[in-house]
Amino acid sequence: MSSRRKIKHRYSLALRLTLWYAAIFALSSVIAFTLFYVIITSVIQERTDGDLLEDIGELSALLTEEGIHGLKAEVESEVASDGSDKVFYRLVSAEGRVLLATDMSAWQGVESSDAMRKRLANSTNPVLETLSVPGHEYGARTVYGVVGKGDILQIAESLEEDAEFLEVLQSSFALTVPVLMVLAALLGWFMASKALSGVREVTEAAIDISKGELDRRVPETGRGDEIDKLANTFNTMLDRIQALITGMREINDNIAHDLRSPLARIRGIAETALTSKQSIDEYQSVAADTIEECDRLIHMINTMLDITETEAGVPVNTMERIDMGGVVHDACDLFQPLAEDKSITLSWSAGSSAVVYGNKHYLQRLVANLLDNALKYTRRGGSVSVGIARQSGNVLITVRDTGIGIAEKEMPNIFKRFYRCDQSRSHAGTGLGLSLALAIARAHGGDITVSSVLGEGSSFTVVLPAVSNLT
């Protein structure tokens, strides 16, 4: 493995998640053990204190009933059972004289009876304390209590067993936590790897796509989790990218095809002019034909640039209130001579106010393209009508013609760039007029719909958001 791959592996997200998981688990374990240790220590001490208080109560009753001899027999039995180094009993009179004491050889240095009397001077209840025994590793828990006729009974119990239990508990935790941390790390690695498997698949798909596999997709599990949503979003993005690339390829093919024809004609005209002797008038005709073909190319390129610019959005500073009735009236006046030349009846009508907010130049081109398209494909003696209406907060501009119509199978493609229907190929054109019209309509928040019957005519309806009269 190279050093670069080692660095990537070292700082991978799965490894970082595993380390975080192990660290959080370790911290949680320490906190949990600390709380558990404190609770266990408190429970042990409460149990010890309870036993001591219970013992002093029982021995006090025994002293009252059977006297000091009965008490002596009982404590000697307890010491013999537990061991003189584990427990001791001491009975001291009110004057400080020791009336009864078990073997104290293991308890040298424990405070005197005077100290006990001082502690009980202001209390009638038993007093519990922890003693530090000189020479002993572990301390002792002791209780003082007044019994009989003012005597003081002391019981002390070594804390060795409790301390050893807590030490075993600490040792067990110290040995268990590393093992648990290793298991937690393994579990964290498994969970992180499983959780990030979807991200890894997305990454692998992106790598494959960068190598040219445009049909590659990320498999979806159907669980609906975040990774699945990421895969779905990624696949949707890939579908759109592939559609754009396919569209760009089609456009490039169409551009190449449409540019080739006029360029071939220009070359043919020039070649003919060079290889034959012609008069000045003929040369002028050749120059005129060349200029015409060049103008056609320039018009095609400019239209493509206009479509791209419109799809990018209409500049806000060029937007204003536009009366579409006036735009349609001016367009019909402009195209009236062309309609008369083809013996086509061109009419228009407007209903209520048809004010929109937009760019006047673009909207004029939209109407002009639709009118030009209608007149181009309408036979002599036919008719073209333009109607304007308000409907549900929109302005509707409808251009109807009695032309050649559009086949149903070609309807989904008529707004594509450079697309030309079979029946329209005999007419001059670039196949960009409807694409530009649709781009302009959508740039203004609208759309264009079309209905057509082959051989009877077509109807194009532009829908634009209307501006209220009160705005």
C-alpha cells in the first residue's frame, strides 16, 4: 500500500467515526463506572452502618436484661466468629473506666474513652465515624452509643473486606474496559462502514462516470433513509446531465448539418465563379447569393445566441409593463403585406386589458415568430387569426392558422432546436423560431401550448402572467 493510500485510509470518514465512537464509549463507560462505584460505596457504607446500629441496639437490650456477664459472653462469641483483627467491642463507664473490652492488640492507637465521651457529650443518639487505625492499610467503621445507666458502648468493624471488594471492582473495570473498547471499535467500524456503504457506492459511480460511463447509476435500497435519498438525488442529477449531454450532441449534429448546406452553397457559388468566365452582372449575382447565404448563417447564429441568452433569464432592469394588445397590433401591421402577397386573411381581436410585465423586445419577437410560422405554413387563400384574452390571472395570446398542420407523432419535438417536421422541409427556415418563442415565454414565467390537426391547421397559445390593473 502506498503512503498516499495509507494517509487516505488514516483520515477516512469511517475511521474517524470509529475513533469517535470508541472515545465516546470509553468516556461513557468511565462516567457510568464512576456513578456505579459511588453508588456501591454508598450502599456498602449504609449496610455497614445499619449493621453497627442494629448491633448496638441488640447489645444495649442484652445488657439491660442479662447484665454485663451476658454482654461479655455475646461479644466474645462475635469476636471468636469474626476474628479479633476484624472487630472489637468496648464498654466504658460514664467516668471513663473500661468495664469490658475484647482483644485490642490489633487496634492499638484507637482513640481513648475520653474522646468517646466528648463526642457523646452533646448527643443522645449513636455516633458513627470512620477510624484510621495506625499500622493498618484499611480503616474501620465505628459506632458509639449510650447504654445502660450512662455507660458508653463502642463497636468497631474493619473495612478491609469492603475495601478489597471495591479494589476487585476497580481491577475488573480496568481489565474489562480495554476489551470493551476493542469490541466497541470493531462494532463502530462495522456500523460506520455499513452506514457509509451508500456514500462509497456514490463515489464509485462518480468515478465511473468521470471515466465516461454515463449510463452508470447508484443502486437504491428503497429504505428511504438519508443515503437512499442521496442516491436518488444523485441519479436524478445524472439523468439530467445525460439528457443535457444528449441534447448538446443533437444540437451539435444539427448545427453541423445546417451550417454545412449554406457553406457548401457558398463554396459552390465561389467555385463556379472562379472556373467560368462570366459578365459583371453575373459576378454581382454571385456576390449577392453569397451575401444572402452569409446573412442566413448570421441569422441562425444570432438566433441561437438569443435562445441561450433568454434561457439564462431576462435582465430585470429591462422589464416593464407591456400592453400585449399593442404588441399584437403592431406585429399584425408588420406582417400584413406578407399575408396579402400570399392572399392570406390576417386578423386579430383583443378582449379586456392584457398587460404583462416583461421585456418588450423579447415579447415582440415571440409574437413575430409565431405569426411568421403561421403565415409560412398556411396555403394561399387561407387565414391566420390572433386573439387575446384574460383567464385566471393570465394573458392568453392564441395564433390560429389554416395551414398544413402538424402530425401527432411530431408534436413533442416541434419546440426542439433545429427540429423541422417532414412536411415543412420544403419551406425555408432554420428550425429555431419556435425554440426561441418558447424560451421567451418561459423566461417571463409563462409557457406555450399547441393543438393541431394534420392538413387542417394549428393553434399556438401563449400563456403569460397578467399584471393587475391596480398594480
